[in-house]
Amino acid sequence: MKKILLYSISLIVLFAGCENETSPMDTDLFPSKVYIVGARDQIVEREIELGNMIDTIAVSVAVSGSRPLNKDVTVTIKENIDEIDLYNQRNVSGEDVQYQKLDESIYSYPLQQLTIKAGEVYNTFPIHIKPESLQCDSLYMIPIRLNTISDYELSDNDTTVLVRLHLVNKYSGLYYVEGILKNTTNVTDSVMYKMTRNLVATDNGSTVRMYHYNNETKDYRSTHTFKITINSDNTLSYSTWDKFEIFDGGGVYYPDVEVYDFWYEYNNNGTRWRAEGFLYKERKTSAEQEELDDWLDEHK
């Protein structure tokens, strides 16, 4: 009887201890800290749509911790241009184009401060940018640093980030080209070729720059690049970028398959040559590639 009574008392004490013990889910296993998402990699990449009068990008600010926030946190940011200079010194050759901060007339912050609501883990800081004056061969960054927070702690390291900007439009990107170069004065003189081409957004939302045949390096930029404009009816118009002499051109852009059916005639060391072919984006699956191949066969 005494053993039964002693056992019962022990169970009561044990259960009472369990009830008083705090659950690990009710405590912070590590301190909550405010940080910029992606700052650990130093750079975050953002695309600017050249066809927009004002485009909006965003930087995410988050709070680490083992539990959701139990109160709002207000965050402000500031800029530190020295971060761009430091990045150039460490990562960019003195002979290459240097990264530069956007002119303050081009962009703005619609929010003076950002609030991460209780129960949330992050929010986004928007940045409005007017891209029309940006140049496709310039390199732009926005250096952002966390400035003040209303609660918790700043992260030890992830408080500064460089936002690297890339100009794009709906016609730009990496394409494959399958084409032929023909001597217009000698029909037996021709070259078949297949290669990648990076079409760079420039001027507006409907124009891209393309390298003709040669390697896509700055050494050939002035002498071997031209612009393609996709007109409102999807026909193609051409103009030179600098010194590449282009006589005429035409073709059609097919938006449903993202394919350029192009042709243009140009000066090749005093002889008029003609380039024609297709530009198309890489397909993600073999089935999509087969569908594209069938389309190309039908339109050749």
C-alpha cells in the first residue's frame, strides 16, 4: 500500500513538473535579427523593363528567428556609394567598364520606411526606376544598407547589398541562330552557321542590339552590331549601331513561338552579302524542342 501511494505521489510530481516546463516552441532558440535577403552573396540581380516609363524593383527585408514575430518591426534604409567603389576595386579590371550608381533623378523610394507585420517574416522595399535614359553598355548598381530598426537586432553581416540592374525587354535574351550568309554577286559563295546570340535591349521596349556573326566582344561592337526593331505588326526593321553598314532588311517576329524569321543585306569588304535565318530561344523540354523543330521545318 505504501509503495502504491509513493508511486502515485511521484507521478503527480512528474506531471506537475512537465506542466511547468516551457516548450522549446515557446522560446527563441536563437536571437531574431533583421537582414536583407540576398546580402550574404553581396549582390542581388534585378531586371529593368526598358519598355516601361517607370519600372518597379524590390529588395526584401526579413527577420530571422525560430518563431513568428509577435510585434511589428519598422525598418529604414540608406545608401552607401563607397560599396560600389569597393566592389569595382576588388572585382573589376581598371580597363573594363566600371559599375556606377544610378543618377538620383532616375529612381526614387516610394516608402520612407518599411514595416514587417507581426506574424510575418519579411516585406519588400520597392524602388521606382525610369529606365528610358539608361544605356545598355553601362553597368548600374544601387547600394542599399539597413539604417534603423524599431526592434530586435541588426544581422551581423547581411545588412548591405548591391542591387545590380539589367536592361531587358520582351524581345531580348539569349537566342540560337540558324542561318546562312550569301554573296549576292556569287551564288556559289555561301556559309551556313549556327551559334548563340545575346540580343540586348536598347532604346525602348521594342528594339534589340545584335552582333553579326563575329564574337560578342567589345572589340567587334562598333563594327559588327546592328539594331532590330519589332514594329507594331511584328515586321522587322534594321539600323546600324555604329559602323556596321547594313543596306536593307526585313522579316517577321512570331511572338507565340518567340522566333525571329530575319534577313538583312550588308557590306562585307566592298561586296554586298545577305544574311537570313531564324533566331529562337532555347526550349526547356525535348517535347518543346521537337515542336519548335517542326515549326522551323514548316517555315523554311
